[in-house]
Amino acid sequence: MNKVLLANLLAACSTTPKVQPADALVTAAMKTIKTLKARKDIPTFSEHLKSAYGVAIFPAVYKAGFFVGAEGGNGVMLSRNKDGAWGYPAFYVLASGSFGLQIGAQRAEIVLIMRSRGAVDAVIRHQGKLGFDAGLAIAHVGAGVEASVTSNLGADIIAFSDAKGLYGGISLEGSAMIRRKDFNTRYYGADATPNSILVDHAHANSQADGLRKSLRVK
């Protein structure tokens, strides 16, 4: 994605949602996980979460546009440690843009489930890219609409969304996950990076223990 375009998209999106403090964002992410786990019309969510290597949670992604669309929202990403337990969250913003005949507005909760260690590493390594640019295949599951078995089996990441508004659905084509250095620093300290949080598991904040617990599936 062009850096100038991305900067403009982030600026456009930032004026729509109210920016949440890091701790409030973690709490909102926990509520999103609990909501999707309870949805009867998305029965495979818990199954995929149980076997996930990583997860990115965006509690409020806003999309709006008139011919040029912008989409964005803050969220968190977590990965499992060597023992299989969930680590602590790193902070990101999801941003994307699209062009064409379109008009409307939408708010969505989006959860990206990463199905392999390689998918987790690719998201961390390819700053600003999702999808095929990072060598990842993404399958989409909307509320009440299950992705095909074939797509699920071949996907590195499965995107679950619960979208409300005039748009028909959320697309992650051309999307970017940008690290929130400011949030990571405030939450853990100046030395916190996505790699030290998600790979080295060198940081902890007890405020996120509720979120980590919500990711467990019996």
C-alpha cells in the first residue's frame, strides 16, 4: 500500500472513532471475544480459537466512504508462548482503503485467527501488510455466514466479523496492521516492541489477564 495513501486513510479513520486508552481497548477486546464465543450463528469460532497460534482483535472498526472508502480501528494482537498459554497483547491499528462506486457507513467487530506460527511471524514481520503481500491467505466469516470448508482448510488467517451498517460486509483486501508504538510504550515501557511482546514474551501487565482468560476454550 502506498505510504501517502495509508497516512491519509489513517487520518480519515482517526476522526471517526474516539480513541480509547490502552486499558479500555483491552477491555473492549475481551468483550468482543466473549460476544463471538456466545454467537450461535458462528459455531466454528471457538473451535478455531482453541487451535489458534495467534489472534488479533479489533473491537470497533469503522468504514465510511463516498466513492473512496476508508476503514480503520485500534486493536490488539496476542500469541501463544512455548507452553501454549496466551501471552500479553501488542497494540495495532487496522487500516484499509478502496475505490469505486460505493457509499455508506459501517461499524464492525473483527477477529483475525492465525492458524500457524508462520502466520503469526508473517504479521509481525510484514509491518503494514495483510493478505497475499505478506504471503498469507485469508478466509472471511461473517455473522451467520460460514466460510466454505475448502477456504477454511487453506487459510492462514480466518477473519470473523460482525458488521452493522449500509455496507454489505468487511473486506481485508489492501489492509494494513500498523503497530501502535505509543500504546505499547504506555502499557509496558519504552523497550516494548511487537517482537518483544509477541515472540519473546518479555512483558506482562496484569490488566490484560481477563482478556487472556477469555481466549481459553475448554
